[in-house]
Amino acid sequence: MSIDALLTEVENLKTEYAKFQAGNKSAGTRSRKCLQTIKKMAQELRLKIQEQKTQNTQS
């Protein structure tokens, strides 16, 4: 997981949300899916950062 992957997902969300705002109801479902993916990716990144931070303080 990388920041680039997270940013790509955010861009996907922006696209789908714009479609939803224009009246495409299916894009609302895709927007929620993007948000769930972003949430998961953010949590993974948080854990990775904490792990690295912990390793650096133990060294």
C-alpha cells in the first residue's frame, strides 16, 4: 500500500461523487465503495507508520 494508491482512490471518489451529484444514483454506490476502500487503506497506512515509528524508537 502506498500514498499513490490512496491518492488514486481519492481521485476515483472525486469522479464518482461528481457523477452522483449530477443525478447518477449508481455512482452513489460506487462513491461509498471508494470511501470504504479509502478507510481501509488509511488504517493500513496508520498501522505501517506506527510500526515503523516503534521500530525507530527501539533502535
